[in-house]
Amino acid sequence: MEITLLGTGNAFTTEVYNTCFVMKDSNGNFLVDAGGGNTIMRQLKKSGTDWKEVNDIFVTHTHIDHIIGMVWLTRLICQKSRQKEFDGVVRVYGHDEVIKTIYDLAKMLLLEKDFKFVGKSLLLIPVTDRETVKICSHDVTFFDIHSTKTKQFGFTLDGKKLVCCGDEPCNDSIKDLARDAEWLMHEAFCLYSQADIFKPYEKHHSTVKDACELATELNVKNIILYHTEEKNIKNRKELYLEEGRHYFNGNIFVPEDLETISI
């Protein structure tokens, strides 16, 4: 399987897109989050991903930098279905608040003739904590990350092949899911050495040091760091790798937008 990061930035980045990614293998394409705008369509195109071949989407939570891109995808899917230019079905997963928000936005913003395709071409599927769903022939288990800000779910892929913890620090209550994972996806808002500048703890985010110490504690093999600031964007990879290696002996990945990682 390959993971292509369509965006790697936090909510206020402009030089990179907001964090979202697509997972690909011979079984299909699975999109996780959609970022904060219609740039999602450009990023899919640049990544070589045909939107018509994305049949499964998971939205982690209702923050605008994760869900607003779904407004554009919803419009695209429903409009092209009405125009008979798309005859597929897209399944969108999320917890109850996510699903309600996507539905309400579609009802408010789509033309009535396009909205009719919600429930037909676009299926909105609520999932619950620790529920497992078959997506692209893989077992995906969704879980509540117990966010301190807004309800948010992460997921595991095929047991502990890959664990995505969302965009907040890994809560003690979900460490059992991430322990001994082969791949861990974890936010790293900034360098620990620059915490006084970016104030990650006030926003309930992690530093590179925090994420890598967690990876060591949980005995994971590989960690992917994302959802970062952009002030260091030109040398972010080098700086984050340098700090991270002091706290984690496994493989550290700090992807750029549109970079692909094979897992």
C-alpha cells in the first residue's frame, strides 16, 4: 500500500495544504479528510488520483481544515451523478457529528437537483467507537481519540499495520491500539526547541520530541509526522528528522505535500 500526503499543514498554513491523505493499493483508493477548501481537487489531480476512483472517504472531525474540502467533493460527486458523468457510489464514514455536518452543509449549499443524490451516489455512513468496517478489502477500525476540543476519531488499518491518531496527542485510553504498531501517523505541530514560539501545548498539540518519545514508548517501528507549522517549510524535513532522532530509533518520515510513502 502507498500513502500520498495531499496536505501536511495545520489549519492556518498557506504554503502547504491542510493535512489529508489518500491510501492506495490494488483494491482501491481511500481518502482520509479533505482539507479546508477546493484545493482538495487540485491535490488529488496532482497526485495522479482520479476522483471517480475514490470510493471510500473518512472524515476525522468537524474542524474546517478537515471537513470543508468535503463540500467541494460532495458537490462534484452529486453534480456529475446528475449529469450522468459519474455512475459510481462514494461511501463517506465519520462519527455522528461529522455525518450530520456533511449532510447539513450539502442540504444548505447544493442545488436541490444535486442534493437528491445524497443517499444515492454519496452514502453518509456513521461509525461508532471501535467499529470495524471493510474498506478496499482492508479491516479499518475507527476509534474515539477522546479529544479535549471536538469529537474526533482515528483509525487502525489491518490490526496494527497502521494506526492514525488524528491531530491531537495520543490519549492514554487509546495507547492499547497503537502499541507495537508497524506504522504510526501522529501530528507534530512544531519542534520542541521552538515550542515557546508556536505554543503547541496551548492548542493541545505535540512537538516532534513528544511524538517521537511516544513512538519509543509504544514500541512502533515507523512514525509519520504531519499537521505541522509552515515557518520552517523549506527545511522542515531536515529539522524535524534531526530533533526526532534524539528520541526515537525507528524510522521517521516527515513528508512534503504530494510525497508518497510505501508501507
